[in-house]
Amino acid sequence: MILSRTVRALLGAAADTSRPFAVWRRPNASGAESIVGCSAIGRRQIFGDGNDGPFFALNRFVTADANLADAIEGDVLVRGGEITFRAGATYAAGPDTDAQAALHSAAQSRDPDAPIHADDSGVRPVQTDRAAYEKLVKRAVEAIGAGAFRKVVTSRCEARPLPEGQDLIALFEALAAKLPTAYVCLVRIPGEGAWLVGTPETLVSVRDGRLATIALAGTQWAQEAVALADICWPDKIIEEQALVSAYIRRALEAAGFRDHEETGPRTVAAANLVHLRSDFAADVKGEDGARLGDLLTRLHPTSAVLGLPKAPALDFLTAHEGYDRSYYTGFLGPVGFDGATDLFVNLRTAQIIGGTAYLYVGGGIVAQSKPDVEWQETVEKTKTVGTVIDGPADGPAQLSRAG
Ligand SMILES: C=C(O[C@H]1C=CC=C(C(=O)O)[C@@H]1O)C(=O)O
């Protein structure tokens, strides 16, 4: 998937004029879609009254209200390669406002081949080295042993330099080519760098009157060629994933979606990794949004990114994790875009500030977890986005080994 020169020029003009944009390729889709905001990032309610998208939502790991997100307004949309501009309640082929006209004219005079960079400003996250991460995991296992919680998801950040003059869109295209089944997106936020994401995890999707969510947990990585169906999971991981499924089931029921369907767990591939995944679906035809908003606030952050029970797990992370996750393990995605809302957990992700990519990675810790294995799991997880940061794209990622 290669963005057209016209779309490249539009996104480049947005970057040059400090306007936020998001460009994404949905799982198994061939083309990309985009939203460009003509104003700075604002705040929007995702589900509920007054939600008249489209906009692109971004929420942080720690948030007072998951249903109230940072938002890139849908002032300009790109669908099927076609650019349209918001004109009141509809979209037109040409600009309708002065801000849209200014963006359009900046796009027309921009060299489409000129690279698009991330701003060099933004708060750079603190990195955690191997010794400190293993100490964190050991501490988490001790807290579980002392009965503080059953599971906690610890994480860390690692910086990698980008090649000189690296183009953000080239990184996005390379990642999309590598990860055909992931949700791949690039969000450029003036003053805060950009996020490059290749996530396997849907948080909530609502389209055609159906709601879908998943419980994703447990990680193994490649050792030798094994068919997905033949991959065995230790009891520790089966229990860890079952905890996440139980948590999602409870959230669905508490929000009033009692007649939901559940399938799985089954093994799924995500780049060089495999996970256990259960799928949940419910009929939401005629919903006014209140129950969906309630569900979102119950789901986020799920026990796949925080732990269980949530409150003591968060207290532990606040006290010991030692850095700000920012949008990592938050969620993002288009809202009210062609009548659908698709939110994904911000995993397998890098924040790019200037010429540096900050990779965020983590893993679920339970009573039997071993610090060195948990460290290795985070190293394996850096490879999902790291594959395009460290080298050129060479076709879709293959699961060659499992263990
Ligand atoms: C927290 C991450 O992964 C989560 C999602 C799938 C599997 C996970 C695990 O095996 O621990 C994590 O819960 C991450 O990739 O940074």
C-alpha cells in the first residue's frame, strides 16, 4: 500500500502548518484512510449524545474518563484515495472554510516527495534498562505473593535512533506491508511527535449494529516452524488469558450487554509473536450510546494492559514503573467514520520525537513469572515496530518459530 502523491502532499502540508493528522490501514485492508484536523487537538466524547463524528480519538493509559478522548477533528478525510472537506454536515470535493482552503493551497504547493518528520518537541519518556526491568518484575511477583493483586502488566520504554531524515509516511507504509493483519497507524501531533502503531488488539468496534471486543493475552515467540493450531500453552498463560476474558465478560454484563456471544480462546499470530485470543460480540442496534460509553469506561484499561484487580495494580505501577506511559496502552482509532467506530489498544507502538523512536513494550506478570523471561518478552515485542525502524521492509512478517 503506497499513499498517492496527492495524499502525501496533504499530510505533508498538515505537518508543515502544525495541524494534527492520523493515517491508518485497517486489519486485512488494502488501502489507507486519513483524518486531518484544521484546529489543534481537542476533547470529544466517544459514545453518547452529541457524538457526530467523524473524528480520530486518542486516549491515554491513565485517564479520568475513557469515554472522553483527545480528538483530531474530521475536517478533511481521505477514503479510497479521495480527499473530501467537511462542509457543515456533509463533505465536499473542495475546501469549504478558510482553514481548509489554506491547507489545500499548502498541499498544492508542497513537493509530494519531500519527507515528513515528527516534531522535535515533546516530553521524552524515561528508559528502563534490563536490571531495573527485572527488578520491577521481581517486585511485582513479590507483591502478587503478598496478595496485593493477581496480575499486573509491567512495561518499559527503549529509544532507537532513526536514520537521518527519516520520512514518517515511509515508516507507516513499511509497517503496513509487514503487518497485514494488524491495525497500523501513524498519528502526528504537533508539539508531541508522532505515534507509529502496529497493534493486534481491538478495544471496541461498533459497526452495522454489532459490537466486538477481544481478550488478548499470553505471548510466545518464534523458535521453529509450527502451525498455529499445534502451539501449546502452559497453564500459567491459559489462566492469565482466562482472567482477561472473565474481566471482559463482567464488563459486558455490567454495562447491560448480557446476551453477548463468546468464542475462543484460540492462538493468533501477531508479527513475530503469538497470543491467545477470545472474541466477544453483541447486538447493539438502536443503542443511544450511553451503554456503549459505560462499557468503554469499564473496559479501559483492560486487564491485558493493567492487571487485576485494577486499583492495586495501578497503585503498584504508579509507585514502581518509573515512567509515564502517555498514550501507550491507551487506545486510538476513528470514531463515527462511515458510521462505524473502531478503537484499538495502543500496543506495539513507538513515539517518534525528532530523530528518535521510543518503543514501548510490556507484559503480564503473574505469580509464576520469571524476570529474565519477562525481559526477553519485551525484547521480542520491540521487534514488531523495530523491524521498520531498524531496517527496510521486505514483505509481510512470517511466524516461523513458536515456543
Ligand atoms: C502489554 C503488551 O501486550 C499485552 C497484549 C497481549 C499480550 C500480553 C502479554 O502476553 O503479556 C499483554 O497483555 C505489549 O505488547 O506491550
